[in-house]
Amino acid sequence: MIDALPVDGHDRIIFDQGQRGFGVRVTAAGRKLYVARARVGGRRLMVTVGYHPEKTLRQAREEALQILADIRQGKDPAAERKARTAVAAATVMTVTALADKWMADYVHPKLKPRTVFDYERLLSRHILPALGHLSVAGIGRDDITKLHVSMARIPRRANYTVSTIRALMNFGIDLGLRPPASNPAARIKMYREYARERFLSEAEIGKAADAIAQAEHTGRIGPHAAAGLRLALFTGARSGEITAVMWKYVDWERRQIRLPDSKTNEPRTIHLSDAALEVLQTVPRIGSYVIAGADRHRPYRNLSRAWTVAREFGGLEDVRLHDLRHSYASLAAAAASHCR
């Protein structure tokens, strides 16, 4: 019947006799649209429901009923329709698809490379294998709690995983895929994290230097990884700061590295000892970054993994890469105190 409606060069509406306010608008050009029209507060409001034949008559009638109800209740039909569309999308969109959009639209363009790397690793190793198949609308607190419990042996990482999921779900809420205040990762009780301070003695620092040399000599780590570990040992800088160093940041005359950005979002100066200068002078220069990665135009990605390999050669299995920084600062303070 709709296909047979005549086109006469005039814009007109043919209303459904069985559903008040629902009709088909035939434009002067012959386009046929489903519409919903109601009178509210003395004025008439009309909303386009969809186009024929892209939308079926049954679909259009059901949607028109909801739009007319919204209008008569004083709601904004466009906003309500957008919300319903978002909810429908959330039932189809998986956590994996949302994570892809989050990384592309927010994480990669707006966060620091180290944070991007951490999120990528958490998603690929823990979050998506456990939760990626669930829908954004369907994921619940129990799903996240189960993942958190499964990571109890690494409490710090488990807590960071929950925080990452919370950020991902907030992104979904901002897109309208979940209602406000419906984040399933909110208020999950975190594990207690005990600060662990491990300071190396001078003898152990010597062992660490020897271990790095042996790991490099045997080919277990490359020259750039070895140089990065030595800079951690000789400067006390964070691993993320070391891998962010570009050759243009090195001030040879002042014996320092001047980073334009740091973890605190402020410029950072790394002072260079004789040993640190020697590392910079001997490391192969193959690209923009001092500690170059597999791609010569990108930095080395994971010094912690390189240290995990190297420390085995020195019997330092309980020493983290971060402990090298603590130990450097401790020895430097002790040396300064001794000089005074």
C-alpha cells in the first residue's frame, strides 16, 4: 500500500487509522518517510521515524509508539531516541570492540607512550582474554571481581587491571553505551599493596653491573638494552625516562640530559656521572633515541624484561629494576653526607 501511494508534486501525510499520530509522509519529490506527530502544550511536534523501505512498517510503528509516549510525557524524543540507540549498540558491542575504540580515540592520541604500552599489555594479557567476549551492556561486577581474584598472587598488577577496566567503562559511559553511575568496576575492594624497599649494597651494585655485561656478552640482551640498564644503574632515572631520551636531549658540555617531559608532567634534568657519560659515548647510535628499539625510530619498549634476564647472571632474582634507582639514590645521599 505504501509503495502504491501516489506522488503528485505535493508534500502530504497519510495517517494510520489504527495508530493515532503515526503516518507516512510523501514528499513532493516522492520520498516516503515514517513520522510520529503529537500536540503538546498547544504546539504540534513531528519527528521522523525512518525511511521507507529501509525501515519496515512494523519497526516504524513500534518506534513511533515510543516516540509518541516520550512526547506526551514531556521528554525530548531526540535525546530519548539517542539513548535507546546507544543501549541497543551496547548490547551488541563487545568489550574488545570498545577497547579498540578507546585505544584509538583516547589512549593513543592523549596519553604518554609508557601508559599506552601498559594499557596494551594489560588488555592483551589479562582483560580481553577474560572479558573481551562480553557485551558492554552485559559485563557486570562479578565478572571483574572474578578476574581480580584470579590475579591475587600479583596484587599490584591486579589492582591496576581493575583501575584500567574502570577507565575503559567510563569511556563507554561517556559514549552513552551504559547509564551514568553504572561502572561495574567501581567500588571493587582493592588488595593491600605493601611497599617493598630493596637497597643494594656496593658489592651488589658491582654484581648488577657484571650481570648486565654477561647478559650482553652471551647475546641474551642487546647493546641498547644493556646501555639502558647501565643508565638506570648510573643515573637513578626511571626506566620510562631512560627510554624516552633522544640524542638531541643530551647536553654533553653540561654533562646532563634535559627531558622536556616526565612522569610529573614537568621537565626533568638527569645529571651524568663519568660512568653514565661512557655509556652514552659507547652505545651504538642508530636512530633518534639513545636506547633504540627494534624500529630505529622508536624507543626500546621494556627494560624491565631485559633486567629480568640480566639479573639471573648475578644471582639477584629478588632485585627489581626499580630497586636500582633506589640504590643509586641511597648511595648518592650517603656519598654526599660523607663529603660534608
